[in-house]
Amino acid sequence: MTQPPNQPPQQGGFGPPQDQPPQGGFGAPAPPPPAQPQPQPQPGYGYPQQQQPGPYAQPGPYAAGTPGPYGQPQQPGPYGGQPGYGHPQQPQYPGTPGTPPPGGPRGLFKGKPALVIGAAVAALLVIGGTVYAVTSGGDGKKKPVAHESDDAKSSGPSATDTPVNPGDGSGDGGSDPENLNAGRKSGEAKVLWYKTAPDAPGSGADAPGMWITDKTAVKAAYKQVFAYNVGDGTPTWDPITFPQKVCAVTPQKSADDKVVVAYMSGTSDRAKCNQLQQIDLNTGEKGWSGTVADGGLFDSAISVELTISGRTLMVGRSQSGTAYDLGSGKKLYDKKKYGTDCFPTAFAGGTDRLISVASCDASGSDEHDEIQWLDPATGKVKWTQKVKKGWRVARTYSVKPLVVYLTNEDKKAWNIATFTPDGRFRSEVKVDEKFAPNCGWTVLERDLQGCQGVAADANTLYLPTDTTSGANEIVAISLSTGKAKWRVKSPTDESMTPVKVEDGKLVAYVRPSYDTGGQVVSIPTGGAGHKTTKLLQNPSGAAEIEDGFYDGAVDWADGRFYISSTRLSGNDDAKEKLMLAFGK
């Protein structure tokens, strides 16, 4: 695939808005246009009969108006009438794609290869995380007020070979009632500790976030935040209990091990997710706290999105965002409406960058999304990338490098695109495959940072393939070309998903079976050989409990593997699982 010409970011037009100095509170953006109508449900998955051009308008960086280098007529793709690799010849279950339409899918970029999925509204496209690829040719008044709370009590670490599980989410160094290490075989790791969840209401509760430091494993669940010694699971500090349920967390921790948790203002239908609390993960000390004010009309804090970028906390509302200094809670700037009715609706943070996605001219003739790279300290726009009408930025698979997943509801299509640091289009994925990253259950709102089971380094994207049974594969995809570099099969008959890239190797998690524990493996990312090497074999005695963490959050740190629930059902019949740690 030919890469668009190297052109500098566009100035003027849709480009960077004029910088605005921080104001004394939230700015109220102008009332947006009428809400667009809800999409009508589409029939089950299946390829659309016609494909359309892709998400980025031309020319660079993809401004609207003048025809760009991809304005030539579409040509039929090379896979006319043939099912792609990994696709069944006939639908096997509701939602399985069948054979593409005659002539093959047409390019999402004009004259370029297409990536197509079956018929489903865009909201549904990001529910399960499974995606398919087919290759062819005015200010408010409230601000957070920093104040310190009483120091949480701390307990020193202790060593034990038995998991710690009192059944209330805290842990007290008790016995091993589950006998998870009983009968442990030679070569198997051990369960370091296991925690059941606190009671949740019958309607269920969220258990978001999991943060690992060199001392402490920290987990939020319902109205509380718990901390455990990484080695033996004894409480590192007393649980922090909020008056209402936790509704948002920063998925990242800062370099000095700080996070921010948001909890609800009450229990009524008018309650908002607007109460912020900074927490030190190592000590349990509560730092600054504050209330997120609403923006303008239609821009409320009923729900918020939190992300950390360097020393900046960005709090995203439905149509704007406000940045704070992570250490002090001091307001830094607002990210508000700009250009032609462009409202920032989602944010994603990285070490030194902050990505904003805006919805522009909603329901108008030029309705589209825009991606911006912001300086996290100042909010200054470094570049803007316009997305074609009909395409929606749903996820960021990676922020550094920037890899985005887009959907087109009308055309029943999707696209994975990558960008250079200066905002130029780099490539789109051109691998004929069905992928299955775990992207949670967000339906009505964007959740740019909501995916697990996908990893990236400077030049490669790692995605797991989907399979209804048996072993799957991880495919390494070049960010320069969008093509597969190599693929590796799961070492067992269970699926394998990427966790992270470290020290030149991809760390992956292999799911357990009903009677065999899961594995943590490493795969060299360079060179010619890409075989899996076992880092940890989880014990068979814990396989059933491990397997019960369906779509749980996972992490690998300092030779230990952690898995935790992200949602509590509220079922009173049995204690729910919260967190499990394995190690040698």
C-alpha cells in the first residue's frame, strides 16, 4: 500500500484552535446541534453488499475539500467471491461472517485495501472486541481543592506459602480454604494469594482498574479500593471506602505511583460521577480531592473519563475536558469546543502525549470526527487529523505509537490505522484475519482506553486471532506496511493474548483449561525465531478459579502474574472472585 505523501500538519481550517489560557473554572461550550437520531439495529453479522472509501479525507493531513491522491475510481480487490483466511465457508453461529460480496471489498482509503466486518451497529462492534479483517488491492465555579486525609495504616510484608483469603476483599493472613496449592506438580508455579470480592448489590458493581507497584497490588471494587502485598497478599494499607460507588479510574498510574479514582455524588438518577480522589498506591495516603463541575448544556459529568499523561490528569466529560496537575489538583486548562462545532468527547493518555477525539458538526452536512495530539502540560494542539464523515474513532489500541480502531456504522466496516508522531497517516492493517482483543462492554460511549489483549511497540502491533475452539495465534503486524510480519500459535489448545512488550519480547497469557492452569509465555519480537518460552505454569489446582476470571484484567510484573475481575455480578449464592496472584 502506498503511503500518503509526507506533508506537514495542516494550518488553519480544521487545524489547531487558538490557545486559550486557563480560566477560573469549567468553560461552558456553546449548545451543540440537536442530538443525532439513534441508529436502527442492523441484522446480524454479514458482509455489506457495497463498500465505501475509508476514514481519512485528503489531502494531508487529510483536509476536506480538495481531492487527494486517492481520488481514483475503485478497483475490485483480489479476493473476489472468496472467503478470507480464518473465515468459515458458511456461518457457524449468529454473527459469523460468510463470503464477501463479488469483486471483493473496496478500500477504506480511496483506491486502497478494505477492512470489512459484518452488519452491526457501531456500538455493537466494540462490545466483545472481536473484529474482522479482509485484505484487498462559559466557565463554572468549582475546582478541586487539595486537602490531605488521615494517613492510612500500613502493615509490613510477611512471607507465607498459603493464599490469603478472608472473603471480604481485604485479607488477614488466614489459611488456604480453597486448597489451591494442594497437589502442586513439579514445575508449576504457586498461588501466592487469592482474594474474594466485597459484597455488591444485586444489580452488580464495577471493579475497575488494577495497578501493580514493586510493593503493592491495588484493586478497586464497588465502593472501595484495596491494597495487597505483592508477595503474600497481606493488606498493605487499610481499604479506602467511599460514600458511593466507584465510577471511573485512571487506567494508568503515574511514574511516582499515584492514581485518581472518581466516585458518584449520590444514588439518585441525577447523581454524577464527579467526585475525585488522588491516592498514593504504596502508602494508601489520600491526596487532593475535588468535584468536577459540569460544562455547558448537554455537557455534564454524569459520567467521566480519566487519563494520566505525565504529570497531567485529564477529566473528560461528554463534550469537553479539564486538565489538572496530578500532584496538587490545580487546574491547568480546559479543552473545549473549537472550530466548526467540534466538541472533545474522549481522551487517551501516554507517557508524554495526550490524544483527544472530537465530534464535529454533529448531524450537519460535514459531520465527522477529529483526532488531536495535545501537549499534556499546556493543552496546545500539536496536530489535527480529520476523519471522513461516517467514521467514528472507537478505540486507541496504542497511544505511543498511535494506533486507532475506527468503525463505520452505515457501511458496516472497520479500520485500524496508524500514525507517525507528527500526525501523518502511516499505514492501515491489511491482514486477512478475524481478531479478538478484549475491549469490554462499552456500548453508548467511547472508551478509547478500554481494550486489553493487544500490545504494540515502536514498529509492530500484536493482535490475537479469534477461534471458537482450540489454539489461536498472535499476529505481529508491521506498522510501516500494515502487513503481517510473523505469527505464532498458542502452545496449548486454549487461546493466547498479548499482555505487554518488555525487554524485546512479547509477554502473552495462555488461558487455562478446566483442569490445567494457564501459562505466561514470552515470544522474541526480533530475529527469525518466534517460538513461545514458558515463563510461568500456573497450578492445576487453581485452574477452575483462574478460568472463572472471564475477561479479567491481567498484568505481569517482576515475575508475578495477576488477574482480577472487572465486574461483580452481585450474586449472593457464592463469594465472587476479586483477584488472584501467581509466582514461583
